[in-house]
Amino acid sequence: MNYRAVIIMAIAALTLTSTVLAATVPGQGTWETTLQARDLNGDQKVDAFHDTELNVTWLRDANMIGWRDWDGARNWADALVIGHFNDWRLPGLIDTGAPGCDVAYGGTDCGFNVQTKDNETVYSEIAHLWYITLGNIGYCNTDGSCNGSNDPISTGHFESLVPPATDMPRFWIGTEYPDPVHAWYFDTGGGFQGFDARDWGAYALALHPGDIGVAVPIPEPQSYIMLMLGLIFMALWQSIERKSRHNSDSIQPKKRTPIFVFRSITPH
Ligand SMILES: [Ca+2]
Ligand SMILES: [Ca+2]
Ligand SMILES: [Ca+2]
């Protein structure tokens, strides 16, 4: 374990965090065929995705509880009940090589381009989701070059898989670290798998074994909904402006020009 190298790589992964956008990126990764929308509570709205490659069902909302310490996140997943489904947990990994983090730019259990799945062996569920299923590229390549070629981050139809830019996009991994102080995490901003103090914080994305719930259609991307809302708002505003100008031309010689500031329309 080289803690200093882990810190350096984690910082490299974070340099992009402030600019990272999340998006539904068609044609990248396998998610369009391997993630199937599931309704868990009978309201016909998507709560989760069955991952046909890992045979687990991921919660759609990756920010159900916000930022928690590792124990808090694990306890939350353990107690979670949606519909009548109660076997939730945090994603797991297999600690390969020496006990704990074997930091590298590829092929190990820690760093960038980590082990994901080999035949039936799943090495890291969340790394597989991010690298393979969603088709993202690590901030650093296996040769050690770091070029940040990964913007926007593909998040399929998940919500908040890349948290707000002001936060570290870290997600706890539930598997115990070899010492009682640390815990594994995965960084969805740059594809970094590492470890940190378990009493610090990260987000929590829960998953359930097997294929649960009822199949429902894939939801409209949030970005599309936000774009539509933006266009409706703009049309309404312009209509109000026209009426207002029409009613008050004689007493308002100067026309006001509406200024629209569009913030990110993609889901965070
Ligand atoms: Ca539902
Ligand atoms: Ca439970
Ligand atoms: Ca190891």
C-alpha cells in the first residue's frame, strides 16, 4: 500500500471535479441494453435498474441520503426498504494482491482502470458500472498520462451519479478495508477507486441482489425534461413581456430586454 500515491492520484482525479458534467450518452458503454428499468413500489415510475451483467438491481437515485460516514452509509443500506424489497447493500469489491489498496494506473484493486469483471468473477461492482456499463474513461490512462478526456460523464438514467460540482463525487464501497480505520470508495468524477478514513464522508448508492421489481419503460432523460421546462418558461416570459410592452408603451419609453441565464441543463 502506498498511501502517498493514493493521495496524489485522488487529487489528480479531483482536479476535474469542478468542471465535470453528467449526461445521458447514447452509444457509449452497454447500458442501453444491460440496464433495465424497474418499478419497485407499484407507481409505474422507475426506482431502479436491473444490471443484467452483474445480476443486481441498482437504485436509480445515487443521492438518497447525501454525504455520510461509512458506518452510516452501510447502516442506511441495511435498513432500507422500498416496496417490499429490503436486502439492500453498498457495492462490493474483491481485495486482490496484497491486503488493502495496490495503487496503480490499471489492473489492480486501487487507482484508475481497476479490475472490474473477468468471466464470472466480479472485482468491483461500481467500477464495472462506471467503466464498462456506462462506458466512461478514467481520468488517468494505464500508461500514467492524465488527460481528463472524460467530460461529460456518462450516467445513463441514474440520478446524481455525479454529485454537485461543489462536492467530491465519492461513493462508499461496502467491503471492509483490512484495517479498522479506512474504507474503500469509488470516485465517479474520474474513475478512481481508493480508500480514506471511514469516519469521513461519501455518497451511497445501494444495490439489491438479483432482478427485482416490475419492468417499466426507460424514463426521459432529466436533461430533456429540464430543456423542455426551460423552453416553456422562456415562451411564457416572452408572452408576458409582449403583453406588458403592449399595455405600457406610452409610459415606458425604454424596452426591457429579458436576460436568460441558463445554468447546466444536465442532471448532476
Ligand atoms: Ca416506482
Ligand atoms: Ca435490509
Ligand atoms: Ca489489494
